[in-house]
Amino acid sequence: MISWMQKHNKYLVITIWIATIAFIGAGFVGWGSYQYGAKAGSIAKVGDIEINKARFDMAYSDIYQRYNQRMQGKLDEKKAREMGLAQQAFSSLAAQALLLNLANEFGILVSDEELGEKLAAIPAFQTEGKFDKKVYEGYLKSRRLKPKTFEQVLHDEEVVGKMLSLLDSKALPFETEVISAAIHVSDKIAYKVLSADDLNLTVNDEKLKKYWKEHKSSYMTPRKYQLDILWTESKDANATEEELEAFYSQNSYNYIDESGKQLSLDESREQLLNDLKMKKSKKHAQKEYIAYKKGKAEKSETVTLALNDPRLTAEVWEEIQSKDINEIMKPKAVGNRYATVKIIAIIESQEMRFEEAKTVLAADYEKSATAEGLSTLADLTLKDFNVSQATVSDFVTLQHQESLKPLNIQETFQFLQKLFTTQQEKGMISIEDKIVVYKVLEQKLSSATEEKESEMTESITNKIKREDFQSNLLKNLGQRYSIEKYVEGI
């Protein structure tokens, strides 16, 4: 297999690539803090494409929910940080942004009609097979999403999909023949899986300080604002049962559960009452705003908050960034009350002191030191590879369906993809946070003659060719368009 692969390796690169993220059904998990210099509402810029915080929150939430389901609801923010979910979310968005830049150069367009058809075809927004505007509006309200934001996500996915479909190329007969041979090659291997558990890694202040000095510019304090806030409480508003019933009658479509089912008045009573009181308090909040501007009302408190602090909403922070010192903002809803905000001072971002950066620094150092330590250990293990101390597999193929212990099934799939595209009979393969050191012991080749297998081979070849092209396209675009991040940790 090794000599054969050396001849045809260029046709066998397999890369797992994801261009877009499914947003339907994802809840919201707020995350991140901005650096000084960020454009209002944006966390990064890729080429000419801005990635805003709302889009990042959607992507992060989607990934968080999927991992949380796999972990049976046991995922928390600390574990999410350790797993690098924020980085995964940003990588997906950055990949899409790279493709959007190219699509814009090509002049790829998606019309309002096409977007409307795509939206109407989403099953979650249908009732008896037809698009239901009330269900759609209810979904947006339950997720605190503006139609413009959601529809822009849908638009961008359509643009990318249309461009990639134009660039798609079916497999040539020779390529199918090459892949068929690769699929039916099987190897018996000896392997050893190395992970952080195999390292004797110690973390102390001396090592952290050295790492901090080398990466100071990566650890910045968030931009902060000193604010005077006048709060208008909605709890002081009165609401009768008749008013509540009338309000529910007018807005019932906004109250749905996670499955999209409309809630009854009693089931939604608490949120319904809060919303009605907020509506009745709005005029009072506007009167207090006018009185505050005229100096006839006093602030409720003075606070200093980092940009995007969750005590205020994303909408409030977006407006704060567009205002100057001493400007007073009109009242905005924050939870179950209104906030009238005056900007007193702006404290710009600056390099963190060691003690300030220490918590985040420790995780970054450990990740870097682990990667370096594993690489060194893998080199030593490969140099003195002892089959008697390794795990020996049965014959495995590219389509192997069982995990190679201690790898899980996904890690096994990634390992075999790389194994069957390598030119080395003996080597090491990185799999996420692990390195597999291996040696091919035996090889054998079987032939496929059935029509069903032929169809499967052609399908796999098309998939490999498409993913290989997209992977290399992204690498090329990554060199062509600059990626500027405005926040730390992504």
C-alpha cells in the first residue's frame, strides 16, 4: 500500500470541513469580551466580511447545545472553555466568511425570492406543510432574534452553497479507480495512543510568567465604561386579569415552548405578566428620561462595566459604542426594567498585569505546553517503537466501523483517514488532543465487483474530491484575506 499511495497520494487527501452551522433550535449562550478598537457589534473581520457578536453567539450556542446533548446535559462553561468550543464556533464562522469574500468577488447573488423560498421550506416554521408566519415570529421572539439577523444567516448560507455548487466537480474514472483500491486496502497495525495523561506536566508562576512575557499582547483588559444609570422598574406597574387576557389574545403566538407548541395563558402567565408590565411602564420610562435630561431626576447608580457585561443587553452595548461621553441614551429594556444610560467616562483597553491574566494564561500555557510535550514524547516513542508494548489491531480499512481503543469512533475515523493517505509505513498522526504512533505490520488487498459497491465507491470519491477541494480552497483564501480578531480567546 505504501508504495502505491506514494504514486497516487494527491487524489487521497481527506479533510473534514464544515462551512455552515445549523441555527434552528439553538438557545443562546453569551460569551466573550471586546478589545479596544472593535467595530460596534463586531468580534472580528475576515476580508471585507464583519462577524458580529449576534452571529457568534448563535454559532457558539449551537455547538454548546450539541455537545451538551452528547454529554447528557453535563456540559458547563468551564468544560466548554477547556474543550475550545468558542474557538470551534469562530473557526466555522471564519471559514464561511472566507467563502463569502470569494462569492462577492464572483458576484454570486441570492434574490429575495430565493431567500423567501428557503425560509418557507424550513419544517420548523411550517404548519400542516405550509409556512406559518406566526410560528416564525414566535421563534424569533423566543430566541430574542431580529428577522434581519436570522435572514442574513440564511442568505449567507445560500450564497456559499450556490458558489460551491458551481465549483463542484464529479469524480473522473481514474480517480474512482484509485479510491476503490484505497478503500479495499486493509492494514494490520501496531499503535500507541499518547495523551496529556502520559505527561508529567507541572504549572507554576515561574513558567506562567515566562509564557506571559512572550505573549503579553494577547492578554488585554476589555474596554470599560463608567455609566450613570436611571432604572425604571416595571414591577411597580399594575395589571388586571382582564388586561392580561386581552394582551395574551393579541400576542399569544409569541409564547411557545421549545418544540414550537403554543403555550396557554396559564402556562405563560409569568412571562406574560412581565411583558405586559414592561409595556405599561414604557411611557413612564420615557418621562423619567426627559426629566433626567433636564436635571429633574436623579440617577439610580454609577457603575463601571466592561464592554458587553451581561448586566446590560447587546442592544444597549451596541448603542453605547456609538455615543460620546456625557450623552444620555433613551430608555432601553433590560430584563424586566428600563435603563436610561449616561456615559461618564471610557477606560481604554490595556495589557493585563500578570495577576489579571493568570487565570486565562494558565489554560493557554497548559494547552501550549501539552502540545509541545506530546510532540516530544511522540518523537521519542517513534524512535524506539516497540511492537510488544503497543496495541496490535485486526485488519482495518478506510470504512472500519469500530473504534480502535482507547480512541472513540470519531477519533478512529479521523485516524484512519490520515493513515490511509499517508506515505509512511511508520509514523505519528495527530488526532485533536492526542497523538497516535503507529507501524504498519501487514497489508492485503481485496477487490470489489458488486454494482452496489461500485456506486458506493463513486459516492465516496465524489465526497473526497469535494472536501479536498474545499479544504485547499479555504487554505488559499486564508492567505488571500486577512483575519482580524477584536476579542480574546477565539
